[in-house]
Amino acid sequence: MMMSEESKQDTTAVPATMRAVVVEKPGPPGCMTVSETVPTPVVGEEEVLIKVAFTALNRADTLQRMGKYPPPKGASEVMGLEAAGTVAAIGAGCTRTDFKVGDRVMALLPGGGYAEYAAVNEHSVMVVPEAMSLEVAGGVPETWLTAFQLLQIARLGEGESVLIHAGASGVGTAAIQLAKHVFGAKRIIVSVGSTEKIDYCKGLGATDGVVYKTEPFGDAVLKFTEDAGVDVILDCVGAAHCEQNMKCVALDGRWVLFGLMGGAVVDQFSMRGLLRRRVHLMASTLRTRTIQYKAALTADFVKRALPALAKGDMKVVIERVFPFDQIVEAHELMHSNTTRGKIVVRVQDVE
């Protein structure tokens, strides 16, 4: 059944301007300010306008802030890849009937989350489960859909093993739980920066962990797997971990690269090991995917993973919640690399 035109209108006028984070000149966290006069997005035919209550930080935001990761063509120049809030308006061409104006939703965004309002294609919107707060929902879309996508691409199967780099990060903590509860992995190994983070990851479902700063993680992984290596590697580091990844990937293993925190260039890398072990080396990003791809991914996530989050079998790990005016401090905390899980930002009250 199509939604009536009346139900697609907001009963409260959407302001012409809004508060949003702006970057005057790319650089360190201090280059950001909260402007009071950014034009509010105009909802498109197949879009939903969200009144944003919470957003969350992602590494891509820090790169965009520094001028190293421009938004996709047509996307908002405002940073922010996820948001949770309430529906403010619904485009006339939208066909979904599972939410209406005023309902609580969360969404995967190509940009625009660091603002009081964000417009997004209707198929990137998820209804927030009744038992989930908007604060928690603000840390779900980008992080959990990224982790879900990576495990899908890697074809992680029941009873297999996976090595997750940056296991205590937002994507890492989501991947641990998804690997266990949704994909059925038997051995979940994390590489992290401290023993405290290993203990925390084990509490989420990791079976083993290694502090990459103090020992070669490849040796540790081989020990954990009795020299078999891991079936899947989720790699957000890149060059700095390349040699050790090659050391511990299993025969017919799948190595998925989704970040370059440790550099992009590897000196004198031999491809012989890839061939000898029949390794599948893949790379993926989510932000620049098509609307159709994101729609299918979101629908699959809602069906396979969101119920476990809603029931509490899995949880969104939140390090800290910052008020909107402290966006600079939030980015400084991300750069410290001391966090566990998500850094969430409260934009405004909507309920």
C-alpha cells in the first residue's frame, strides 16, 4: 500500500538552516567548527529527511577532515556516515511503509551526519528496534554494516577461523560478534594494542588475541591454529601488516583489505606466497557503493543481524558520548588510538 501524501508531511516545519560541523580549511581536529547557518537538506523524491539525534565517528571522517577522502559525487560536504534520530519528512516518491514521520530510525549515509538534519535514500534507512536507544543506534549503521559486508565478502563459513585487526575498534568489536553469532566462526583471533584490549575482546566472543606491538602476530596466529593459519583476515592496516598476514593466512584463505592505517606501499612484496597458498586477496569500501548495493546489504543485515542486536545477544560498544559542541575533542580522542568501540556524538534532543 502506498503511503498517503498527508502522512509524508511533517507536522512541524523544518527550519531553513541548521547547525552542522564545517571545515574551513582541511587539517587537524581544530579546523572544525559548528556553524549555525548551514542550509538544511531538501528531501528528494526517494529520500527520507532525518532529524539527527546522534551520529558517530569513523576513520573516514578524520581523513575527510584532512582533505584526503572527499565525499562521493552528489553527497553532502558535511562529514558523518551514520545517524540516528526521527523521521522529519518523506519524499513523495518513497514506497516504504514500515515507518512514518516521527518514527525512530537510523541510517547509513554517504555524508551529512554531523548535522541536525540529514537526507538519505529510503532504502538506507533502518527502523530502530523498540528496545534500542537512539544513542546506541547512532553507532550502528556504518560500523556494523561495514563489518557485516566484510564478512560476507570473505564468505566466512560455519566453523572457520578469522583474524580481525584492530579488534577493539568499532568495526572490530562488531566483526567479533557478527563472526560468532551470525556467521558461526569457531576461532576468532584479534590483533590489538594492549593486553587489556585482548581481555575486552574475549568478553565479546574472541577466542584468542595478540598484542601486535610486542610480538609478531603471524607467529601467534600459527600457534593458536596449530600451524593451519586463518581462513579469513580482516585487514584495516595494510602495508605494516602485510608480511605477517602472508605468514598466517591459510590455504585458500580470504584476505580482505578495507583500510590503510599502516600505509599503502609495500617494499619488495613477493606474490609467490599468494599463489602457493591460493589466497584470495580482496579490497572493499562501502561509502562509494551504489544505492542498490547498499539497499541489498541493509535489508540482509536487518534480516540476519539486527534481531540479535535488538535482543541483546550482541551489543554496540560505546567508548564515550560527546556533546555536539565538543566535536573537536571527539576527533582528538579518536586520534589517540586508545578507544574501545564507538565514539558517539549527541547532536540534539528529538524525543
